[in-house]
Amino acid sequence: MPSAPVECVYVQVTNVRLKRRAPNQPVNLPVNTICLPRVAVQVDDPVVLPANLSHRKNVRLKLTQIPLRQAIVLTTYSIQGVQFSKYIIAETAPKSMYVQMSRGTEGVASFTLRRPLDKDFAKAASPSAALAAEMTRLQDLHKATKSRFEKTQKIMDSDDDEPPAKRVRSDSTSSSLEESNGSMSLGSSDSESDESSSDIDMSDE
């Protein structure tokens, strides 16, 4: 015969002492024990079914489950994008430290390390000499680029601050100079043509 469905799961917390009892708990529970009852969750969006499986287009689901997940199945890869209010980091490494420690909703107060970090871990997590030199080089490039940008921005701002009337006068002055230069060149060409024509007249005589 199939066994009856599980209605609740009792969990005993061993690493910390609970300060208060969770709401809606059964009476006479042992110390540091929590009862997790089975809950029913209604799925809001209907699930579409393929036509070859059912004549129905879609169905609505209602899930009944225990809100409990074993911590042994949680890996650094599987918790990416997930956040927890309280959790325990059993094992960590320099490459996975950031992902593990940034999953808490309350920052550092959210997680507890099962084992303290030792000197070997700190040494492995420290940047290498090559990485430190590269970071210094990039910072120097950043400062130089920022300085050039600020100088260029000041020049552009000073041009924008020039009064419009002054810019119009300078533009008109430059255009008048160009016109005068054109007229002078035109006059010189006329004089050259007159001289050539006089030479021709003298030769005819």
C-alpha cells in the first residue's frame, strides 16, 4: 500500500539557538525545533499543453509541497541570482567567495561560515604581483585620460561662454577681409589686362 502523504517535516536547528518560536507552531515542540507544514501554492499562469498530449489547450496547477530544500544540493553555480535571508557557507574558495557571500539580503549578517578563514585562504585570495601592476597601469591611464578630457571640456566651455554678438562681429570681420582680398585680386588682374592691351597698341603703331 502506498504510504500516506507527508503533512509536515520537523527540523532541528543545531548551529544556533533560536531566540523565539516561529508563528503557528505546534505546542510542546523540543528546543530549537521547527515544524514545516505542507503548503498549497496556486500557479497563476495556466500551463499550455501540446495538442498531441491532451485535447485541452491549457490547465491550471496547484502545487502541494513541503517548503524545504536540502542544503547539500546547493552549489555556487546553482545559487547565482538567488538571495537568502540566512544561510551557512560550508566550504568556500577564493574564486567562489564573492558569489557565496553576496547572496544574503542583509549583507555580511546573512551568512555564517562553518569554518573561519585562515592565512592560507587570505594569501590565495590576495591579488598577484602581475595583477597589482596591471591595476596600477590602468589607474595611471585613467588619470591621464581624465585630465585630457577635463582640459578639452574647459576649452569647449570657454567657447560656449563667448557672447553671440562678439562671435557675429568676428564672423563679419573675417568675411569682409575675404571680400577685400577678393577685390584686390580682381583689380590686379584688370590692371594686368590693361597693360597687356597697351603693349599691343604700341606694337601696332
